[in-house]
Amino acid sequence: ERNLFGRGQQVRLNTSLSFKKQQVDFSFTEPYFMGMPIAAGIDLFATNTDYSEYSSYESKQIGGALRTGFDLDEYSSLDFKYYLAYRRTTGIDHSVAAPAIIAQEGSNWKSSVGATYTWDDLDDPSIPTTGLRAQLDGEIAGLGGDARYGRLEAHAWYFYPIYEESVILKLEGNAGHIQSFGGRDVPLQDRFFEGADSFRGFASAGVGPH
């Protein structure tokens, strides 16, 4: 609901159920916090994911986030987030799993802060035909909890009409780097996993620790 009780507030409840993943998400956003042009919101989630077929482990997560953001100008915005989650890694088959996965068996807490800069001049946010949307996303984990790392990601989507508005060319690029510190490995849940729709030719989570 994008206009809760006619106040412009946004609320979302999403759940998905499959053999590989069960997930529940809730979010609430106040677009004009305390009457100012600053958005503020809260996220809550619970996820259970089965990677046993590809990477020999199962992951359970429950947590939430506090976030705020504001527009810098007509095309750019800046968002901030504090994230807290409890994660548990189970179901590891020690006979086939990689040492990097076996070493992460058990539970951990993640506490992090992050910021996202977005540039967006798309002509339509839902069905764009021209324009660029680009994001730079940074995160530092280590404000309490067990995770200790820094992460930086960049994403870009460019749309160009080839034949009027009937045929649109979409170019997409993604890059990221994650670096642990404090003598600790990056938790499995935070590492980069690609595959299926995100990396054609590989199974879901097929590109990552095995």
C-alpha cells in the first residue's frame, strides 16, 4: 500500500515459499518524517534458504533495519541504513563441503551501517525506455556483532530505444568488492553468490564458495 490511510505512508508485506527458500518481509516508510522532506522507515525479515544442493549448507536469518534518506537534487538521492540480524548456518555435509563453509558452521550476529548514492534519470521507473539508473552502495560491518568487513558495490542500468518505444536495449553492469578485517573471515551470508538469472550458465548460487 503506497498511500496508507491517505497519509502517503508506504507499507509492504511480502512472503514467498519454495523448496529452496522461505521468506517473510515487512517494511514501513514515512516519506516526510516529522514534516521534513526526509524519508524514514523500518524493515523486518525472516529467511530460510537451502543451499545444500549447490554449496552443502542451509542458512537461517532473522533481523531488521532502520533507514533514512533524502533527495539531493532532481536526479540523485542519498540513503542510510543501520542493519542488525541473527544468522545461523546448519545442515553442512562435512564429507563434501569446502573447508571455507565448514569453518562457518554455527551462528553469528551482524551489525552494520551502510550508505547508498543513487542517480536516476529514467523516463519511467516501472517501464523505462530511456535513461540511466546507477547506484554506489557501501557498508561497514563491525559495530558490535561477529561480522567484520567492508563492502563496496556499484550497479548501473542503461536503457536506449532502438525502434521507437517498441524495442528497448537494456545494458546492465554490476561490480563489487568485500574485504574482511579484524582477523575474521567474511560470513557466508555476506559473500557474493551469483548464478541463474544473475549469472547465466551457472546454477543458483553456482558462483561462490563450494
